[in-house]
Amino acid sequence: MPKPIVAIVGRPNVGKSTLFNRLAGARISIVEDTPGVTRDRVYAEAEWLNRKFTLIDTGGLDPDSEDEMFRHIVYQAEIAMETADVILFVVDIKTGPTDLDKQVATILRRTKKPIVLAVNKADSIKKEEANAYEFYELGLSTPMVISGGQALGLGDLLDEVISYFPSNEGNVDEDEETIKIAVVGKPNVGKSSLINKILGEKRVIVSDIPGTTRDAIDTYYTHEDRDFMFIDTAGIRRKSKVKENIERYSVIRSVAAVERCDVCVLMISAEEGITDQDTKIAGIAHEAGKASIIAVNKWDAIEKDDKTINKYKKDIHFELKYMPYAPIMFISALTGQRVQNLFSTVRAAYENSAMRIQTGVLNDVLIDAMATYPPPAEKGRQLKIYYITQVSVKPPTFVIFVNEPELFHFSYKRFLENRLREAFGFEGTPIRFMVRGRDEK
């Protein structure tokens, strides 16, 4: 059975994200004193008394707000509540129950889900318990006094939360590893629209406001009996445009999402073509050694002839000389054009990044390569290559043992890389070489 889901909800600025980070054991959600900072659902895996569960942080609820973004937040929170097994309703002991708390409580009662009421921001559990009684007027469960910031009362809170979990819940490990995909790119190139098209629901906030997705969020999806997890990252902006602290956090989180993914999908706008910023984002994935796919989005909006695709490919290969291994797809997140083909391309790139080649087979290719193009010589010294072996995957990494590493020029390394790609494919993944002297470990 899947792990239980716990959704943290409440009005803005009651400390939901601080509590989420404390329970998750990491700074996953953005914490800032600006209302509306957490706008999408944010997921984390958590555990208490050997009971594993998924924790969801949501944006602050303000049902009466006329602001378009707050309406999006309410929609996202409602989805989180629908999927949750337990709802953790957070209120602020400093302000007491507000009219907005009462409105949120009314929404929660309609869900018919177990609700745990967390009265947050207490300086002391004993001193504040008397002040918590006024929250009984919300008509929910017994108020539990806590402090997410100071980690007070969290044990009792989690005891209450897990008491609502199904008794037959089992944390069964997946038989096959989930492929983690980071969707990266500049703001407003259609990253969120792509995930929404795949899922068939408005899973991620989509609007014409650049930078709408601030948090990197995880979305699980199964396609042809294989599990995928999409990480929809905040759009990475140029440093000169990163003015808000909030947006700076998002850039860091986007880079971190690349680090923890298996495959990067770099989205480029067909209307803009490849830009300098796209090359920088692609460089993040390449330097991290991640399998990568280039998805040219908004292809439906382009006037095309029989030369258009080749021109785009030529421009991309010119700008991304360092990653010729990345397949290029032309898609439309709006219409769904070729979106389903993404899965087979991702699977191939992932499998290539995890490919292991036997040492004997590798050295057969090496011998043939050296017969075709002998190792270079410099000032009377001849490079001698003794053997090659693979030491790791993701990306495939090879150690080449030679007589003098300084004679192993970049051009010959590139030649050997091309021969390995001809022999084994490796489409979609970078490959790495480490050169060692014969006596080096």
C-alpha cells in the first residue's frame, strides 16, 4: 500500500512551512514573512515511530481574496486535502482564532477527513495551554499546542497524526527504481504546463506571470508499468534579475533538483530559440553528469517548412557543443504534441546512464580505436594506453591507465569518447574519463 499522506494547511503566516521543514528534517519549503510565499504543493518523506508518510506543505488559504494567485493557492490546497489521509490544520496562538481561521475550518469540515489542530508559535507549552482553549470554537479536534520554530510539542503532535493512519498500512519498497526527472529551464517556457498536460490536471500553478513556480515540487506518475517522479523546478533566472530573496532561494533549489534527479529535461522556447541563459542551465546538468534531453516547447506556435527542424537542431548543437549526446525533441505542452514520446526518450537516457560495460569488451574497443588512430607522441615521448575499465555509472565513468597522463590530450580523449559512443550508444548521457598513471591507484 502507498504511504499515508499528511497535508499541512492554514491561513497565511501561521508557520506552516516552518513546521513542515521541522517535521521533514530539512529546509525544503521557502520560509519568509511574506504572505503567499509557498504557492504550490511541496512534498517530503517523513517518518515517526517507524511509520513512514508523505508530508505536503500548501500555500496559505484565503478563500475571499480577489487576488488571482491566492485563488490558485486555494485550488492547490484543495487538491492536497483531497489526496490526504490526515489534515494538519495550523493556527497561530498569538492572534487567537481569526475569521479567516473559521472560514478555513468550515472548508476542512466538509472534507470528512481526520483533522489534527496544531496551535503554533507557543513560547511554552504549559503557559500557553490555557490560551489554546479558545480554538475549540473552530469545532474541530482538541487543540494541540506546539512551536514549529522551537520544536516544542512535536512528539505528541506526530503521535496524534499517525493514530489516524490505516492499521494495515505497509511501507513496501518499489520493485523497480523510480526514474527522477528534473524539468529545468528559464521562467515561463512551459515547465508546469508540461507536467499538467501529462497528468491531465492542474497539478502545478500555471499563469502568465513569470516565476510563478517558486518551489521545486515532486509529482509521481506511472507510464507503461514504470514509475516516474517529475521535479518541476522554479524557473532559473539570470543573476541580475534575481532581486527577491524568495527567488534566490528558488535558484538554489533548482540547482539542487538537478543534483537529485536521474534525467534532466531542459525546456527551450521555440518562439525565442536557444538563448545564452539556456546554455548556462544546460551547463548545470552537464557539469553534474546528468542524463539530459532537450525539449523545444511551443512548437505548435512556429511557422514551419521542411528546413525548420534542421535549423533549430543546428543552432542548438552549435550553442551546446559540450552536450552533443542530448536528444532533441520538439513538443507542445499546450496541445500535447509528442509529449507522450518523452517517456521512451527518458527511459533510454536513464538506462544508458546506468549502463555497465565489461572490461574485456571495453578493451577490445580500445585496441580497435588505437589501431585506427594511434595515441599521439610529443617531443619524442609516446603515449601508451594500457587498459580501460568502468568504475561507476550515472554517468558512466571510465579509468584509463597510461604511461604518462600529461601526454593524454583532450583531442584523443574526445576521439575515444566518440568510439565508445559508436560502440555502445550512450545517447542522452555524458560519459566521464579519469586518466591514471600505471602506478597510480
